[in-house]
Amino acid sequence: MTSDHMVDAASHPAQPGIAETAEERVSYLRAGHTLGSWLFTSDHKRIAILYFISVTFFFFVGGAAATLMRADLLTPQADLLSDEGYNRAFTLHGVIMVWFFLIPSIPNTFGNFLVPLMIGARDLAFPRLNLLSWYIYMLGGLFTIYVLIAGGVDTGWTFYTPLSSMFANGNVVLAATAVFIVGFSSILTGLNFIVTIHKLRAPGMTWGRLPLFIWSLYATSLILVLATPILSVTLALIAAERLFGIGVFNPSLGGDPLLYQHLFWFYSHPAVYIMVLPALGVVSELVAAAARKPVFGYQFVAGSSIAIAAIGFLVWGHHMFVAGQSAYASAIFSFLSLAVAVPSGIKVYNWTATLYKGQISLDPPFLFAMSFIGLFVVGGLTGVILAMLAVDVHVHDTYFVVAHFHYIMVGGTVSAYFGALHYWWPKIIGRRYSLAWGRLSAALIFLGFNLTFFPQFLLGYLGMPRRYHVYPPEFQVLHVLSTAGASILGVAYLLPFTYLFYSMRYGKPAGANPWEATGLEWSIPSPPPKHNFAERPTVTRAPYDYTIEYEESDD
Amino acid sequence: MTERVQVHEPFVDPAQQHAADMLGMYIFLASEIMLFGGLFAVLFVCRLLHPQEIAAASKELHLWIGGINTAILLTSSLAVAIAVQLARQGSRRAVAISLAAAAALGAGFLILKAVEYRLEYSDGLLPGFSTASKFANPATHLFMNIYLIATVLHAVHLSIGILLLAGLVWKLLRRSLQVPKRASVIAVSGLYWHLVDVIWIFLYPALYLIR
């Protein structure tokens, strides 16, 4: 089965827009036309749109900082940015991408939109808290914008002491405040999801029937709620030291700067799983829909999300193998870091098994899911390499590490984000987009990404340290390749916003279930009515119960 | 008693709404425990690094003021627990009185805490503010830094609790909050108050008693 069930809008150009459909007239999109009806809404679907607009904005702000860095790295000399300016560019890139794009990206847009729809609920458990969470996010965002205008901050996104507490000249306290504030937005969202998933499931929606995206968001929410407060208190300690001189990491008092790193990574390593777990959930949905088969080993895929969240709390020390922590601690952290590869591997094998003999469609969501799987495997395997004590000493703080986490965060999470966007767009907006353009941007993103980041593995292995913008001339070829890839990637990221935007007016109406997928969200009109379900659904079927069309096989 | 409860938008029945409210509060409290958990970890590590100095520094704290404050907070929690029970029985005035008593005890804690800070300030032991500091050694200074941050963070939480309870008392007296119809509001706020109390129950030995 191919993509025949979805008609290309691009093949019917020059239509003066397609008139509003009956579904659209009663949808959440038309339930109020004033700005206030959006800014003071408590509808989870509208809040999802608010988040979508805000995180997209920050994605391009963070991307602009990356563009500056990649341009500066074209030559071995410092020709575009000063040393200080380069430090500020990579710090803002990290801060914005981590806290203002990656962490809220999938949970707060697609999670907000889909959690109630997927479990058959009217809304999240605390709708006003959900809106408050967006306002807190925007307040944190305003602080970040102010930091940007006021000249930035140069500590790196990790705010390591004693650089951040005693020496850095930038707006450390303001930047830390921005992250502190946005943390509360994360906590409230996580809290809302956990309560909603526990208490608002429709009759018959048992834990064993939850979509895998819900399982992964549940695991993510546990981390959001339990790890984020550690970051909050740690940033508060830095602010106390900078503002009032009340320091607890200050070495001259016998404080321990390494303690800061422990606290920071106790949050920030689980935060990596906050960023990637929702993406793993998205890919489970996309793979099942593309293969038109039940997910192979549903319980294991669901359980592996919880396992990743649990083990993820116990691996933070692998960021400090060369920072002077005890060799015994390093050995244990190394072992536990390797252990995380097991549940991650389970997911990849089960996706592959799901695809085996499936009736695979090559629509854009599936292409994004496939690029996710490929890039996630490369990122994951290099993570296993980095978890080895001896190898880590060699490549620590080099571009090898940079390439590794970009394969997970950008190759993985951002691919899944675009996959989710292409999969659920017809549900969210109610219109079809051009599949051909979708396939093209999936291919371009995959190509641009690999060209950007694969050379960085080589650079790192050859010894190019991260966070330097002046480098020996022999590294230039690889840097030029990387920058060339980044420019393809930049264009490829812009592309979907053009044809998706175009589809809002000129796209064909999507119908309730354009992908012929299972799941409660596809049982209601697109775009969904304000009240989601006309009557409370009762679930009687297992998840992903596609009718399998068996073929004659010879093995 | 739950048959008259209003049900808000996403919920289908009062029991579901009550269970969701309680679960939401418990999860919030879990995140609060992690927030203070970070501070306890810092204290623990510094103590491991400088055992003698920190034990000596702990002796400088006013044990009895901390002890009386512990008793005050425990009593206030009792008052809140009574208020939660009374709310289920629907005695509006009695609920308001117990909550007001708890809030007043909380305010008493803050006043006593301020007196304690004043004494430490004149001893030259309050970091950040005392100009003529008289720390025996750098580790004492470190300990007092942690002490100040932990107790101020606790006081901030307590102040929020006092405002919360005062708001409930105000609403109860104006009859805009009705019991037992909305007894779960009292129960959920009570959970927060108890947590602030429990955090102090751990801060008191960690700062004052381990000397």
C-alpha cells in the first residue's frame, strides 16, 4: 500500500483557497476568534498551538546562534566573532535549544494536544495550570531574550562553577533565572500529564491499551517532576553566590566545585531523556502506522521507556570521568551508562521487528521515523563508546562528544519532532499538505544533518576540542564540510514551514483519519471539535490492532 | 458528603476529581522534596569533607530557638490536621479557627526565626550581611552559608503556606469556600503545610542536632 490514500495538494495548484469545511466550523480552531480567546484559553489543543508557535520561535533563535558559530568555524582564524562573542554564541545556542526548544518541544506541543485525545479525555486534569505553565515558559523566554539583547552569557549552557559563580562577566544570574523560571513550567506540565494519565483515562483504556506515546510521556513526566527541582535549587545556589556572596561551592571556603557538577548532571543527564523519550514514543506511533501492524512486543517497548527513565537517574557521573571523581564511582557510572543501551536497544529491535513484513508506506512521517532510527542508532552506539572509561579520556570535551549528542538531540529528537508534525498536522489543522514536499524535506534534513555532524566525529577523534573557534589548519576541510551541511540543514528546516503554512489555506480537507491509523485521536473529526469527543469513548480494543494482510511467503 | 460536590470541566465524577487533586498535590510535594533534597546533598557532602569543623559550627547555632520552633510547627500541623477532619464534617467556623491558629503559629515560627537571625547577626555569624564576620574557620563560613540558604528557602515556603491558609480562612469567613462541599481544598492545602513542617523536621537535626 502506498500513499494513494492521500492526495497531493501540490498537484492541484492555483486554487483560490479551499472553503471552510463543516468540521472546521465547529472545531477548536474556530471556537473564538479574538486574541484573548487564544491567550486566555484553557483548551489543551489551543495551548499546544501557543507552545508550538513559541518553541518554533526559539528553535530559530537558537539556530541563528548555531549559524553564527558554523560561519565563524569556516576558517581556522577568528574572523566573524571575537573569543568572547563565540563563547556567548555557543552558550546561548545551548541554553535556548535545551531549555526553550528541546525539553518543551514534543511534550508541550504534541503531548498537550494528544494526551487527552489519545486517552479519551475532555482535557488535561488541570487546564488552568496548563495555561499557567505556558505563561511561565514565556516569562522565562522573555528573560532569555533580555539576556540575548543585554550581551549574553559566556559560561556554556552548563554554568560550571567556579567560572559561573566567581569569574564570568556575562549575565549569569539573569540567564540562570530564565532557566530557573522555565523549570517550573516543566514541573507543572509533568505533573499535569501524570495526573491526567492516571485519573482521566476513558473506560476500557487500561494501562495495557495506552498508546506508546503516552507511555513515553509518562516516563518523561516522572523525570520532569523529580529532576527539574534539583536544577532549580542548584541555579539558586549559583545566584546566591553571585548576588550575595553566600557560596556553597566556593573552594576558598572548602566548598567543592565538583559538587556543582554532580548536582547539575543529576538533573541534566535525566534531562537528556526528557528530550529523547517523547521522540521514542513518537517513533513507535509512526512505525506502527507506517507498517500497519501491531507494535512488536508492546509491553517491552512500554516498559523500556520506564526503564530508561529509571536508569537515567543513575548515570550522571559519566560526565565527570576526567573531573577528578573517584575511580570506583566512575567504574559504576560507566557500567550503568552501558546498561541504558539495553532498553534503548529493545526499542530499536522492536521497531525493526514491527516493520518486518509490514505493508510499509513511504509517506513523510515514516521517512522521518526511519531517519530517526538510523541517527539514533549512531548516536546511541557512540554513546556506548563514550561510556567506556578509557575511550572517554581520549575524546572527552572534543567534537566527538558534540557529534554524539547532536545525533541524539538533533538527529533523533528534532527528526521525531518533524515526524510528529507531519503525522499529526492533518489532525491538528484539518488539511493535507504536499506529500512530495514532505518527502523532500525529510530527505534533505537527513542529508544535511549527516553532512553537518558526521565530520565532527572525525574532528573529535583527531583531537579538535569543543568550544574553540581558532583551530589548526589541518581541521579546516572537515569544518568546511560541516558548515556546508549546516547550510543545507538550515534550509531543510525552513522548508516544512512553507508548505505546511500553505496547506492551512490551500490544502485539501484531511478527513478524520487520513493515514487510516488506529488510536482514539483518529476517531474524531479533523480538526477536533472544541470538546474533543461528542460522547465519552469506551475502549474495547487492543492498541495498534491493524488487520494484518498476510502475504504468501517462502520462509 | 461528596454528593453535593461541584465537578469541574475535565472530570466526570467528584471522586475522580478529588483523587486527581490529591495526586496532583502529592506529585508537587515529591518535586518539593527533590528541591530540598539538593540542599541536603550539599550539606551532607560538606559535612563529609569537613566533619570536625562543621560539628563545631553547628554548636554555634541557637539549639533552643530551633527546638521551640520545631514544637511550634508540629503544633500548627496538628491544627491543620484537625481542620481537615472538621472540614469533612462541615463545621465551617471551627475549620476557620483551626486554620487561623495554624497560620498564627506559622507566623510565630517566622518571628522567632527572625530573632534567631538577629542574634546570629550580632555574633557576626550571619554570612552575606555581617560586615565583621567572626567565623572560626572557612568551613564554619561554608556551614553558615548552607544554614542561611536552607532556612531562608524553608521560610519562603512557610510564608507561602501562611498566605495560603490565610486565604482559606478569608474565603471560609466570606462563605465563598463551602465545607464539606469543597473539603478537598482544605485537604490539599493541608498536605502542603505538612510537607513544610516535615522539611523542618529534617532540617532541624541536620543543622542543629548533629553537633
